Amino acid sequence: MSDPCRLSPPPPFLLGDAARVSLVIAGPDGAHADPISLTLRTLNPQGAATTLRYPDDAAIVRDALGHYHADIVLTQPGTWYWRWQSGHPSLGVAEGRITVQPSRFDPE
């Protein structure tokens, strides 16, 4: 994977934000490539895991050859973890975390 991941909007994240986790996949020659399989796993601050698989889950969006993104709705304050994993022919993984600050306002 090249230029593996970007987050938008840039941190800090607030409770209720949606964090866009973007991924660019490239082969050893630097050419962008689509994997046969792509998985995004998230772990919320309470330890609950979610797994999304492309192309089965529409939440993972293919923007262009080798370019993907998914939006993670941040429903709890604390630290969230994410992990992209691509399958053949462009094997690779990328991991990161998102820190979510609580809101100063009561939920409506």
C-alpha cells in the first residue's frame, strides 16, 4: 500500500463526527491496483468490533483504481482503532486510531 491512509476532517474529532478513512493501494511498481478483497475493521472505545468487506458492504467506497474510503460514525468518546487489510494481488495492512473528544453539550 502506498500513501496508505488519510483521515478527514483532520483531528480533533468530536462526538457525533464521521471520520473518513481513505486508503490508496499500489503494487510494488507503484501502480495503483484493486485488491481481490479489502477489509476494514474498527474497534470502538468499549471494545466492540465491526468488520466491513468490499465489495459486499456498500460502506466501503471505491473512488478510483486503488482508491477507497469509508466513513466511521463516532458514536462514543474515547479512542477508536481501525485496520485496513487488502488481499491478493496487493497484500498489505494499515492501522490507525482516532481520538474522539466528548461534547460540551448535552445530547439532544
